[in-house]
Amino acid sequence: MRVIATRTVLVPKERGSETRVALVPPAVSTLVDAGWRILVQPGAGVAAGYPDEVFVAHGAEMDTAGIRRPDVVVGVRLGGASEDPLALERRFGPGTVFVGVADPLGEPAAIQPIADAGLTLYSDLLPRISRAQSMDVLSSQSTVTGYKAAILAAAALPKMFPMLTTAAGTMPPAEVLVIGAGVSGLTAIATARRLGAVVQAYDIRPAAQEDIESVGARAVMLPLDPGDAEDVTGYAKDIGEALERRQQELLAQVLAGVDVAITTAAIPGRRAPTLITADAVERMLGFAAALSRATAR
């Protein structure tokens, strides 16, 4: 009878300022039940709220001795997304499969040595299609980002998000503009709306108008042909300086009448577009000051 060796998965402690952990305890239980051996570096989940004993309770082992070569290494940040590129990859070498966010489009120079060394890396390049969403780390993390952006904005704004009626009178709701209507932007819209704000949203992709309106915001659109705004994968593409200026002009007008701007617009593998100019911020601050004076009267 042929004996099949147990496959090992290593969960390393993330480097630098990263506080997330690539595998949470409930997922450990699922993999252990499927026959995998899960090794966790001591302290790997502490910053994320998962002490070592919780991992052990779910079937993991602490990698106190330092395993020589696991079959799989799962990390939140690898390669180009890491603050210390190739540290783990050089340690284990060929034969180990790496799974994590590596930013191959944004930092291709950091990915090339991984390819040159013959390593196997599964990273964040899933297509933007419905059946891939459950496997797409970008979608899950963007949801968290959009939610937190709205919560932090509400906490920082020196006025209330919802309309409030008090004995001294009625306070109008906050006006929020969300730029970018991907997963992060739509979550920010929905969260701001739940907090009571009046929300507008902008996205260069004409198809995004329906998504924006479906979560209760008013769409601010720049008339464009769909082919000018998005690529074949469904993501926004670089549209050049002329169209970028048109966007800046449109958004400056909208920003002059809002209290909060949440920016989520991004282009895979390219710099994020500069859609809010210094002049637009000055106009926005001028609106806030004028509104404050009117309220004080």
C-alpha cells in the first residue's frame, strides 16, 4: 500500500506593519479535517486578534523549530506587496508553493526574481467575474476598506451624518461624495447611506451608474463611450491627461457642495488617477466654512 505524506501549510508572521494573518483559526479547522498539517509561526495572528492558543485549539501546530520546507506558504503580503520582498521565498526555495497578495502588476520587478528562481506563486490576478469573487482577496478586503472609510469619515467630520431634529432646530444630513464605484466604493456608499448621509458617487465607467443607484446614491457621470473608460476585464483603464482634466473639472463642481469625499478609484497596475485637485479642496473647505457660519446664525 502506498503511503501519501501529509501536506504541510505554513502560516508565517507578517513582516513590517501588516497586522492581518493569511489563515484564520476557523479555516485551519477546515484544512485539518481535509488532511492538511497546519503550522503557524508563533505570534502570527496576535495583531489580528488571534493568539497562538486559538490556532492550537483549531488543530494547528506552532512552528517553534522552524520547518525546513513546507509544501505551501500562505501570506497576506508576498513579493512586490511585501515590505521585505523575497525574504520567505529565498528561505524555502523551489518546491514550495506560495499563495498571497504579491502585486504583480504594480511591482513586476519584485515578481521577476520569483519566476527566475523557479518558484510557484498564486497571486491576485483573478478576473472580475461573478464566479471568481469568492476566491478574490481584492473583493473581500475592498469591502472592509469601503466600510471603514465611511466609518472613519463619520467619526472625523465635525457634524452628524444623519439629519437630526432637536429642540434647538433641525441639522441637515451630511453630503458625501464617493469617487469610484467598485467593491470598495459601493460598500462606502451603502455604509454612508446607513449612517444617514446624502450620497453622490462618481465612476468613469458608464456601466457603474446602475450599481451606484442600486445602493441609494445619485450618480455623477461624465459622458463617455464605454470603450474609453474600461478594459475587457471590467476595470477602469488609464484614459489620458485630457480626460483626467475633464474629470477634475466635473468633480471640483461637486466637491464644492459636499462635506466628505471618499476616494476609491484605482487602475490595476497603474497609478491611481489624481481626480481631486488642491483648488477643489479649497472650494470644498470654503463651502464647509460658509455652511458653518449659516448654521451659527
